[in-house]
Amino acid sequence: MKKSERINLIMRYINNRSRFTIAELQKEFDISRATAIRDVQDIEAMGLPLVAERGRGGGYFVMQNDFLPTVRFTPDELKAVFIAFMATKNQQLPYLHGRKTIMEKLIAIAPQTQQDILIMLNQLLLFTGSNPAHPDILELDDAGPPEFNQLLNLALNDRYMTLTYEPVTGRTEQLNAYILQVFQMQGTWLLDLYDLDTTAFRYLPIEQLRESRSLVGNPSLSEKEILVQRQQLRAHGNLKVTLNKRAVERFKAFHPPGLILQFTGMFQSSGLFQTQINESDEEEVEYYADWLLYLGLGAKIESMPQALKVALKGRQENLKALLGYRSGN
């Protein structure tokens, strides 16, 4: 039997008993006293709170505490959880009220020998959003807005909602929607939703959200009908682009939310995507124009709406004017 398998069995054995001895482990698992002691030490290092009883008939028991985790982590697993939590600094996470308190709890469940290591990791590792000079400084908006929590709690039960949002300071609007996804892009949380009132897909910044509540009455479209609509838009979109290997890599690094790349070459060396752009939405058209330029010469546009063509031509003329200005100086 592998050591990892034996450790797991011993942990189950311990959890089912209020008290145990080294001799009992020897007999139950047919191991030597030295092996049993080493296994107990390894289990303690994982964070299981064992208390040793002194004396001739001494043994061990598990310290009972309602605040201790029921899941035990290996040292590397605990490091991974701790690092993952550190990497979310200044990401405006929902449900986050006290980052310092949560970090202290993560350190507290580690054995004493591991606590200093976790603290050192926090000093060594820097992530996007951290200030190199003051890595422990948090942005004032490190936690997400309270409306974010409310929306997620509702969405876990029913994705049909009535949302109140504030597109412009001092003016609120309302819409009935089906929530497809919530995602973060360039540090901003966005709602990917289907607007039941305008029968269109759109994005809504979480920072504009003021209230969310469950939709009253029956929705005009079922979830299946909404997903079929999205699939049809992607399959028959007005923008179709093929990408070479370099453009594929840029697409992977950054692309509009919800856009799916279909790989056409071996080892993902080429691909294509098709999507629907709302020509009447000036902001969306400008966004795609900038993004297509970012993809570079490796992106070949097979078809595009007239509004996007005009936006790209305008950027081309601006570039020529800029180059002309520089050459004249």
C-alpha cells in the first residue's frame, strides 16, 4: 500500500474515534511503531489538530472545535489555496468583507512550521494589481459592491431578474433580463445578459447595478430559446475573421467576452470566429475596431458590417495623418 493511501485510511480511522494509540495503529494497519509515529507526525503537519496524552497509557485525541475545517490540506495544498487568495487582491470579489480576517484564518489552520512559510510567500510573491513598493496595500474597492452579492445569491436560484442600474449619475433605468454569465475583463466586472425587453444580448457593468430582484411573472422566452438565439447569432454573424498563428496567440491573450475561436489548423496554428455586431451601437463598433487592429496583420477579415468598415477606415486615416505629422518634423 502506498504511503498516501495509508495516510488517508489512518485519517478516516482517527476521525471515527474519540481517542487512539500508536499500538492500535500498528495493529490495525500492520505497520511498525516507527512508521505509525511518522504517519501521525505527517497527519499533524497537514493540519489535523491532534492532542497527545502523557503517561503510560497515553494516546492521542482530535481536538474538537466547530471553527476548524473538516477538510485537511497537505502543506503544498495549503500553499496553493493561500497563493490563489493572494492573487485576487484588488479584484473586487463578491462576498469579500474582510480580506485580512480571511488571510489570518488561512494562516491559523496551518501547523506552526508552515505559518512562517505562508507569511514569507506573501512577502515574496507579487501579482497584477499589487503595488511593488507596498504589496500589502489594498484598493478601497477591493471588495465588490454589495449589489454584486445580492445578484449572485438570486442567480443561484433563478437567472431571470429585474435589474435597476444607473447608466449616468443621477438617472436610473430598469430592465428585465436573463443572466448568462458574470465575468471580469480588464479589472471590471460585467454582466453578460439577454435583455427581455429589447430582445437583445448586452453587457452591463456591475458598478452600475443598484438593485436586483427575481422577475415577477413568466418570462417571454425560455432559457433554451435564449441559448439557441445566441448560437444562431454566432453562426450567422456579420463579422467573420480568420487568424494565423500569431493572431491566434493575441486572441488567446485578449478577446471580447463570449467570443469563441474555432481552430482550423494543427496545434491551434490557425482559426476563425464569427459574431454579430450591433451596427447601431457606436461603442461596440469602436471597441471591435480597436480590437481588430490589436490582432494585427495575422487577422484577415472575410466579412464585416459597413459601420465597422467606416470605423477602421477612420483609424487608418488618423494613422496616416499622424505619420505625416511626424515625417514633417
